Amino acid sequence: MKELFNMTTTIVGFPRIGAQRELKFATEKYFRNQITAKDLRKVGKELRKRHWLELQHAGIEQIPSNDFSFYDNLLDTTFLFNAIPVEIKNSSLSNLDKYFALARGYQGEEGDFKAWPMKKWFNTNYHYLVPQLTNDNSFQYHGGKIINEFLEAKELGIITRPTIIGPFTLLKLSEFGIGVTAEDFTQNLLTAYGDLIADLSANGAKWIQIDEPSLVYDLTSSEIQWVYDFYQRLLTKKDKTKILLQTYFGDIRDIYHQLLTLDFDGIGLDFIEGKETKKLVESGFPEDKVLFAGIVNGKNIWRNNYQTTLNLLDSLPIKKVILSTSCSLLHVPYTVSAEPFAPNIKKHFAFASEKLTELKELDLLQQNQQLGLLQTNQKLFAASRVEENLELHQQIEKLTETDFIRKPDFEERRLKQEDALHLPLLPTTTIGSFPQTREVKHARVALRKDELSQAEYDKFIKQHIQECIKWQEDVGFDVLVHGEFERNDMVEYFGQRLSGYLFTKNGWVQSYGTRAVKPPIIWGDVSRKEPITVKWSAYAQSLTNKPVKGMLTGPVTILNWSFPREDISLEESTLQIALAIQAEVLDLEKNGINIIQIDEAALREKLPLRKSDWNSEYLDWAIPAFRLVHSKVKATTQIHTHMCYSEFGDIIQAIDQMDADVISFEASRSNLEILQQLQDKHFKTLVGPGVYDIHSPRIPTKTEIINELHQILAKVPQQNIWVNPDCGLKTRGEREAKASLVNLTEATRIIRREL
Ligand code: GLN
Ligand code: ZN
């Protein structure tokens, strides 16, 4: 039996938007000038209080603070240290408005400030703001949010553990202006973090949590040295306050042993995603440190398997353990309690609130108390949770290599498709959706509420398709789309039409700032019940002699934007989805659709954090799963795919191996950076780099588009180029979308005459 520690449970962080997304609605009201800053701050304060008390009530003994944020924690950290652009710092905006100016940009009397860019937070769907550090910046600590929130909790009688993103992660995730590097900030950060620790300590903090998720990446020896030197110097200044170094999203194999020699009081490790964490701890963990064991999954919504967890804890040669989550609970919804699932389904889920209970129960079990809890939990895992689709399992078992290879090969198909499709040079198309007007969204709601019959709704959608086709013909697009008016979301739409999926009513997870998503849950074996998109695509094709592109979401994206199963592998789940989408592809083909786009918007997203894992852990099954979807089509059927973010230079070969005939990708915001890679790596797939940014209401001029096309022509052979905008047309207003697309087609016609 382990020596017991009086403080035994904690979490890395808690969601902050509020169970009813109160923070989102209040913040958006503030943005629209409907409430005052004071009102907004009050909502923030209430939410913090509610969450601290909830944690306390659930028996969590170390409660974090400063995990709250009005927008993003990395922005909070940079803002706390006042490392922000001088123009904003010197403006007479209020503090809160300076903060929001960095998050969303500001245009007004005080000036014209651009927002900091946004990027995906590690391998999650949360986005952080990328600090832009220049010569003018320095980091200084003069109090602020972190201490205020600590004192706020203290007033409620709760001594929290303030959390802050650490210097290594902060610098790793920042971008630097000309003439500055991360190194330039080292001294500065040492002082700033030192002052911060001193202040929290003077005010009674017993523990401080420093988050360094960047330590789970592959680290270079100079990075390891930097971390070691920095913390060695920082920790010499520490007094009675204990410091927890918290890591998550993987294991820290590159720096584990060095970290243990530093004077941290606690080390937080992820036992869920950290494949080697157990092995590392078994190789040694100092007696004088506390292990914050991340054993409850902060990223997925399934119940913890208590026996497995207890076995793990038992096997660790550790004296002092605090049970924790693998990462912040920011990445799961609040509570399953109000979800309308049947009890025998519901009992399998643990959202944020339920995970608090799990920690408490594991703690009791660890002390050999309330053993009945273990039995109840074991029952959840003893029997098969879902009825298995044996036919599907056999189908997957029978798959052989040839099922993943499309025949004939790319070059031969290309000639056949040219003959069949007769497309001009630089064919023009769009990525799929057309503007979703309020009218379209209302019709969907009306259908759901039975205010509109299915027949009326179908008629309404058909009318939109008809107008959309007519408009594209008039403007002169070569490959048309039906416009996706029937879809709310590219994953939910498919999930709702596949068996094996569950949907929450209120399972919101913060995506960025005030935005949240509601990922569906893969509950069981996934299969297609009936054709999903055929009716709409075939109708669109019946209206025109030009080819209409069928529009599907690919298996990897469907998986990546859902909560995945834990009882079968991601690979197996993806193959199931791939077979469902394959059936849809073949039905589209049978119904006269000769061009089919299979979107893999999120393929890059779940690339493992360690490069050495990219192939074995992900690409080796994700790319074949995509190929499985289209391997059975005729040579003359042209397969397109689409990816968001052009940041895939490093996996460009894997993308070529998807063996699509054409790929379009979001490119204009990254200045077509991808072009060089395409050239260097002799990319074979035909490409449509987005020629203008769809995220802005600005209408690009013909000249701008011509310039973009010239840049593309300079790097990619002209027979390989497609012309399209970036993705996301559905979010634009009709007027600007159409004006921009007119310019796109005209610019293309001008260029064609030059060639
Ligand atoms: N076909 C989808 C659309 O045009 C693709 C969305 C995306 O790229 N995320 O909306
Ligand atoms: Zn996209």
C-alpha cells in the first residue's frame, strides 16, 4: 500500500465558457456594445466562483485558478507580462479592450490594430493566439489577472493553485519579428516569472502550476539545455511556495531525467496520451517530489476504467501521488447529466463534472474504501457495450492490399478523364458550399420543429440548388457544385445519417474565443443506412450539362472531429467510416456524378506531436483509409480532395499518396507558401491552391487574382492547375461571394488567353 498523502485529487484546468455558454453570450454582447465591461467582468467572476465551488463540492483538493480566460490563456500570459505591441499598449483603450484588440483586431478612433494570428493548440481543436514578439517587447510582471483571481478565490476561502503557461511553451508558440529571437527574452522572462512567483507566494499561494506542454515534442539538445538552465535559475529564487511543472498531450521522454534533477516540488505527467510515461516513471522518480498523475482522460468523454487505473497506480514505484487529469478539462463538455440519453447509454460517459467524481472515487478506491464503486465500474467494461456489426467486421477483415489501391494508375486515369470531361486549361470550381443565408438556416430549424414538412423543405433546398447552378453557369464555372444548402456542418451532417453516432444537446467545447463546437460521439460500429447526398447531387446534375461535383466528407476528418471510441482502435473506426463513405462514392458514380470531392479538411490536425510517430501512429492508416474510399471508382471518375491550412509542406508526399486526381487547399492566407514544396517534391496530384482569402468580406480584384495565378504558374505546370477560392464560402454574404467569384472566373479567362 502506498503512503497516503493528504491532498490527493486535482485537475489541470476546468472549462470556463459556462455550462450554458454564458461567457460566450456575455462576451459577444460586450462586442456588440450591448453590455458594459463591468457587466462582462461580473459574468466572468460568477463563472469562476461557480466553478471553484463545484470543484470544492466534488471534493477536489487542489483547485486551479487562472485557468479562466476571456479569450485564451496564452494571450492572457503575454498580456499579463505586458509583452504586447506598443501601439496597443500606448493607446487609450481600456485594459480589457487592449486585450480584445489583440484577440480580434480593433478599428476605431484609437487606431487600426490587427489581431494576432490563431493556431491550433497542439493536437486539439482549441485555438490559441500566437504572440507576435518584436524588438519593442519585454516581459514584466506588475500583478494582474493571475493574482487577482487568486485573491478572489481566497476571499471565498479557497486557496487555489494558480496556473500559468511556462516560458518554454510561450516562446515555442510565439512568432518573432525581424532581428529578435527567443533567446533575447530569456533574461527578461526569468525576472518576470520570478516576480510572479514571489507575488503569489507573498499572498499565500501554496502551489503554483507552470504548464509546459511543449516538452512533449521531440526536443533538440539546445532546447533541453535551455529548459534546464532556465528552471535551474528560476527555482533558486523559490521560497516556501511549491512549484508544479505540468505537462500534457504526450510523454516527456526527451527531458524526463533532466527535469527530475531540478528543484520542482511536483511533476505533472500525462498517462493517457503519454505512451512512455509509465515506463519513464518506472525508471525512477525522486522520493521528495509529488507525482501529479494524469490518469483521467481530459480529452475524451468515456468513463474511466477504474481497475486499469488502479493497476497502473499500483505498479508505480511512487510515494507521493496526486490524482489528476491528463490535461485541462477544457477539451470536454461540462456535464452529461442533462443530456437526453437513455440511462444505459449515459452511464458510459464522463464529461468534465463527472470526471471530478471519478477522481474522487479513484481516490477512495486507492485507499481501499467503498469497493462497491469498483464493481459498478467494472460492469461497464465487462460486457460488450454495443451490438457488434458482424457483417462489417468481416468486411474489414477481408480487406486486402488491392482494396486500397485504385487502378489504373494516376497517369492513365488522367488521360481518360481528359477525354471524358473536356475541361479547359485552368478549370474553375469552388470548394463546395455557397453562402448560407439566414433563410437557409431558418428552413433547417423549421424542419426540425415540424413547422416545415420534409416535402416543403426539399422543395426549398432544390430551389436554392437550381439558382446556384444557374448562377455558376452564367458566371462560367467549369465544374459546378450544388452548394451544400442542406448541411449544417460537414461532420454532423454525415454523422446524423450514419448508424453508430450519438449527438449531445449541449455538449459544447470551446474552439476559440467565444466559439464552441459540439463534436458528435462515435458510439458504435459505423455504417451507412442509406444514400446520404445522392438525391441532391443527382438533382443538381440534372439541371446542367456541365459536370457537378459530388461533395463528401472523408473518413479521417469525420473521425478527427468526433469523440472517438476507446474500445476499438482509431484505425478500425476510420476503416468503418471509410467503407460507409465508399458506398456513397459508388452510389454517386452510379447516379451520373463523374467528379466527386472527398474533403479531408482535418487530416493534418491529428498528426502526432512527435515526428517519429507520424507514420507509424497515423499516416500509415489514415492515408490508406482515404484511398479505400475511392479505390473502386471507374478510371474516368475524377476524385478531388480538399484540405484546410496549407501548412502541410512536411507531409506533402503522404498527401500525394492519397492518390486523388485533384486537390484544392486553403492557401491565400499563407502567401501560397506551399508552391515551393509542390515544385520541390514533384507533386503529381493536380492542385487548386485557393487564390483568395474567403475569411474577409473584401472583394479581391481581378488584378490580384491574376497576380496569384501568375505566382502559381511560376511553380506548377499549367496543365496541373485548377482555379478555386479558399474554402468557407458558406460563411460569406451572397453579394461579396458572388462579386469575388465573378472576378475569379474573369481573371482566369484573361490568363488563359495569355497561355
Ligand atoms: N466543402 C466544404 C465547404 O465548402 C469544405 C469545408 C472546409 O474546408 N472545412 O464548406
Ligand atoms: Zn478547407
